[in-house]
Amino acid sequence: MIQTVNKYPIDEIFKPKDKMYYFIPKYQREYTWSYNEWYNLYTDLQENNEGYFIGSIICINTNDANYPRLEVIDGQQRLTTLCIFLAAIYKTKEVFVLAWRNGRPI
């Protein structure tokens, strides 16, 4: 039974200070997004205003006192893609900053 429903922006979902872990259980299907799904998500993010609904992510709170954790029930493909996308942006930023600090153009 669903106990609460919340609407969070992406930056709330990935807040590092919250130290929330998203756990995708083994019964979930493997990651299958291809170019088309990536492209659709990317264009949705580019073409829409802040606050655009990109889909739901349904989780069960499986926290204990020492390990804040949400078990992903639905939306694991979208959540995984967003994690990969944000990691790629971060890594690209690191490369540019390092090159800039060393005086090397990219």
C-alpha cells in the first residue's frame, strides 16, 4: 500500500548531503535503454521548462538507523540513466577544469 506520494525535482533526488542510497533489487529487469530512450529523455530535458515531469520513480523506504536506503520498485531505467548522465556531465566538467588549470586547450 502506498503511504505517501511526493513530487521532487531531480536535484532533490540526488542530494549528496542526504546520503540516500537507491537499491535496485535483483528481481528488476536488466538495464535496456538504447539510443532512442536516451535521446527522448535528453530532448525532454532540453525542450521543457524547469519542473517538467519526466516520469515517476517509485521506491520503498527500507531504512535502518545506520543505512538510509530506498528500494526502487519502478523507474529504475530512468533513475539509472539520470545517474549515468549526471556522472558524464561531472566527468566532462572535471576534464575541462583540469585542462584549464594546466593551460591546455581542449
